[in-house]
Amino acid sequence: MNALGLVETKGLIAAIEASDVMLKTAKVSLRQKEIVGGGLVTVMVTGDVGAVKTAVDAASLAVSNLGEALLASIHVIPRPDEGLAIFESAEEKSVEAFDISPTLDTEKALSEEEAQAEAEPQAMISEESEVPADQTETAAESTEVSAGQPITEADFLNWRKAGKTAEISEALAAMKVIDLRKLAKKQTNFTISKKDVHKANKEQLVAALMKHFEQH
């Protein structure tokens, strides 16, 4: 082999994305995939030095677009020693096909769950309500959420008006990813488009929602 390219990702989805981009970008061969442990997956490709470098760079960019935290490391070894062949399976030199059916089934289930939740007449996130001008409650009382009650969009807006960013951050951090995605889809002029919300991880959603509530 003229060159060996390695891309290490966090999670199988990122590894599949990296493999797909490398094979479409340059004339390389997918040789090996290795599940290292701790969620890390390493993908190896071979080919000409220039082709391998181009493929690895393209994979790095594609995985970073999915989420910067999903890319663990990349490396290109020009003219690798023949002894490195021990890293390939003794029974089969070419990589086994990725079985993506479980991943697709999971994403389909999540999409159906989100659609069903949005169709329910009583959504978890309520519409923003107007605060009467003659309201006699204090700012602290109006921004207090009773224990056990679901947090609504109005709660976030009241916290923002009262400058309680700590409460906003704590509430967002406690929410599940699916609930964060529902909340994000209800916002106008949101930094993440609705078609990309399902791709965002919890860290990205919390950061974007924090910024949104601080500016609106």
C-alpha cells in the first residue's frame, strides 16, 4: 500500500459518515474498521498518498460538521511498513460492511416519537402568555416554578426578564435531548435550522437555546 489513512471518531454514526465521504472523495479502499472501546471507532483506508490525504481531510471536515466533539483524531502514514498488516484481520483484509440498519431504525423511532409528541393537543412547552400590567406578584414570585411541574417556554422568558441565567442553564441541562429538540423547533429566528435540529447533540442544543433566550 502507498499510504495508510486513519480516522478515529466517537460513535458509529460519525465513523460511517467518515467512511462514506472518503470513498466518495478520492480513490481509496476501505481496509479496516476497529471498535477501540469507550465509544471510539477507527476507520482505515489505503491508496495513493495524495488520495489518502484528500480523503482523510474530507472525512475530518464532514465529521466536524456533525459535531466537533465527534472527531477524535486523524493521521496519514505515507509508505507504511509491511509489518503494519498485522492490524488487519487475518481472515479478511477488506473491511466488513457496516450494518447501519439498527442506526436507521433508532433514528426512525426518534422521528416518529417527536412527530407524535408534537401532534398531541397538550404540548409540554406552552405558548408565551402576556403578563397583566396590574399584576401584583413580585419578580421572584413570577419567576418561581413549583417542584414537579413541567418547565414551559413562559418560565424561560420570565427567567430571562428577571436575569436568572443560572436557572435557565440548570433547566436546559436537566432536559432530555428529545425535549430540547422540541423546544428548539418552537423558536423563531433560531440559530439551528429546523431540518438540522435532529442532528444537534445536547451540548449544542443547550448552548444555542441559552444564546437564544438571552437575545430574545
